[in-house]
Amino acid sequence: MASQQELTPIAVTVKQAARLLGTNDKQIRRGIYARELPVVRFGNSYSIAVDDLRAWFNRKKGVL
């Protein structure tokens, strides 16, 4: 039996992004609407690249 490798996601939903950052959907959507956080749109939902989420978070850390 072949071992199954665990897949690492390259993108997350708004809800998943909020959970990862310990915030709420509204904060993530503000970043999207302000065009600070790049997304890919699939119908009515957004997909956020994990690398873009990490970069956005690091930029926001320097704001305070």
C-alpha cells in the first residue's frame, strides 16, 4: 500500500484565513476590498494564496 502524502494548501478561504490569523472575516475582507490582500475570485467566493496572506500579515505587523 502506497503512503499518502499530506497536501499542503496553497490557498485558503476568507474564513480559513481569518482563523489562521486569529481575527474575523470582516478584517480579511477589509484587506481584500482595500486591494491590500490579493485574491482569486471563484464565483462569489475568494481564494487567498497562503504566501500572499503571510506577506500581508507581515506588512501589517509593521504598521503598529
